[in-house]
Amino acid sequence: MNLPSIAPSSQLSQHPSRAVLHNEIHARPPEAMAAPLAISHVVMVCDANERAASRAHVAELLRNHHLPMPDEHANHFRMDVGPYRIRWEAHTEFVSWTFLHDLDDAAPEDMPHRATEVVPQEWLSRLPGQCLSSQHLWALPQQRDNSVLVKKILHEETLIGSEVVDGLGEVYTDFAIHADGYSRMLVFVGELTQRRLGRLVQRLIEIETYRMAALLGLPAAREASAVLNSAERELAELADAIRTATRNDEPLLLDRLTRLAGQVESQYAKTHSRFSASAAYFELVDKRISDIMETRLSGLQTIREFMDRRLSPARSTCQWATRRQDALSQRVSRISSLLRTRVEIEQQQSSQALLATMNQRQGLQLKLQSTVEGLSIAAITYYIVGLVSYLAKGAQGLGWPLSPETTTALAIPLVVGSIWWSMRRLHRKVFKA
């Protein structure tokens, strides 16, 4: 049996975003790493202009080393510059720079070299944007006594450590900014393979990066709290004033309430995106901590325990500010609806009173119109009877048997009846229409 031929996929009409969407799962993959290795990671908050300047800045470095330029539309790339490797990534709000330098000493006894020491210092000092996070990380082979090197590099009083990746390695940090402006972290590789070490290092770096990005919502939450306190007090005053307000007070209250609603919505629009981003970053921090699979080391806090204790207040503050904004917006809307309903009811009452007055005036106008119609009938009768009198006088000369006075007297009831009947008939036609 002959099967129908199937057109090759290259002949199918392709969705314009297929390649981009398909390659998204391969975006920013971790690279294999071998200890001993020094890593420096810098996160710069950038606006649109600074992002473009950041791309030009890395291109300047590559030109100086006679290396190929990256794709102008690329959001991330890696390059081996010789003494070090560089990884550049453009994110939504920031640009991250990662420098990797292979160490010669497999088991250093003193402070190991930093990756930034081999980077051109003048070029490094001109990174576009504002520094949000900077971190030195060392991946070192397991030693007989890790505590000696740990105490030389990190603050012992704030030391945090744990076994990671099911006990195959150890991580130590103090989450402190040291004299050079960088935080520090030590990873003792143990039995970690190069690929698992690469994934672990990337997750540890992202924990610090996303932690700082999440905390960007904290100043906004504190600022919003002051605005919300003032708005809540004013709303309480307005609610009490509405309860006892007279009709003359309502326009002023409605104006105050409208301005308050505008202030609340302006604050909400100003901070909503920041709070939403912070919530997303907090979730990423939780996910990355879960990914490193921590196990407790005797006498030390784990990274998760530290984050749960120290990061929870900031997270709660941002969440509480978001809930307060939503609740206040809803309360302002309810009170605005209440005041508008009250104003509308009073307007309806005023309209009903106005309609009643108009009905009264219309009744008076009808009565007045009836009076005027009676006078009109009398006036029209007077003129027509006058014409009849003239006709009777002329007709008497032609042999009319009755005197003009008698003719006029007999014509009056006929004229009045005819005019009255004509007016009634006209009224019926008008009201029927």
C-alpha cells in the first residue's frame, strides 16, 4: 500500500516566534566549572539608555582584545578574554556581569585572588548603571579543615553555612558587604561534577541577585505606608462628615472624595508594578534556595533559615502595602458610591418636587386658558353678531321680514353655540393627537 507523502517541515509555514520560543528553554544555560575558580558577579540597575550603553561598553572591551562583536540583539553571551571569561546578561530591570578566573593554587591558605583583579580596573569602574549587588564567589576543592579559610574570608559572627546538593559540597557566606564593596561566598566542591558545580554556582549567584531585586520594593512600601496612613485618616473623616452632612455640604465632600480617590489611584499605579516585581523575585529566591538542596551543618544557620528569618519582614511589608492599597481603593470606591447615591436620591426628590410644582402651574394655566377661552367666545360672538346686524339692516331693504334688532337677538345663541362646539371639537383633536 502506498502511503501519502508528507511534506518536509522546512516547507511548512513557520510561526515568526517559533525559533525564539523554542530556544527559550536553552536561554542562559549554566556552564561547566572546575575548581579552583574565582567568580565575581556585578548587577547594575539600568534604564533603557544605560542598557544600550552597557552593550556598547562590553563591545569596547571585546574590541580592545580583538574579539568578535556579539549579536546586537543578543540579551546574553559568553566570551573568553584570555586571563578571564566574561558573561554578560541583560534582564528586564538590570544588567549582570560575571567574571570567571581560574586559580593556580588548588588549596589556597590565604585570601584567594578575586576575579575582578584581572579585569581592567578603569573599564570596570565605568560600568553603566547603578550597582545593586556585587559578589565574590570562590569554588575551591574540599580541604581537611575548611574552617581556617572560612574564618579568614568571612565574618565569623554572622557566618552561615550548609551542605548542598545532597551533601556533595559545602557553601559558606556571611551576607555582608566587605570593605571592597563586595559580598563573599565560598563553595567547597567536594564530589560535585563540573556541570553540577556550574548549576550550583548559578543558583547561588541568583539567590543574592534576586534577593536584592526583591528588596527594591521595600523603600516603595515604606513610602506608600506614609501616604496610605494620611489617606486612611482623611477617608475616616470624610465618612463621618458624610453621615451628618447637609445638602449644601455634599458638593464639597464629593470634591474632597474625588481628589482623595485620585491620590490613592496615583499611588497604586506608581507602586503596583514594583510590588508585583518584588513578589516575583521573592518567589525566585525561594525556588533557588530549594534547588541547592541544603542540609544543616552543626552550629550554623542554613541559607533558608537565614532568609526566612531576615527576609520575611521585608516580604510581609511589601505584601501588606499591596493589600492596604487594594483595601483603601475599595473603601474609597464604596464611600464614593454611597455619596453619589445620596446625591442622586436628593436630586430625584428635587425633581419630583419640581414636577409637582409644574403640574400645579399647568393646572392653573389650564384654568386660566379656560377663562380666556370663555372671553374669546364672547369676543368672537360679539364680532360675528355685529356682522349679522349689518346683514340684517341691508336685508331689510330687500324685504327681510324681521327687524335688525330681532335678527341680531335670534343670531346670538346660534353663534355662541356654533363657536363653543367648534372649540370643543378642536380640543378633542389636539388631545387625541
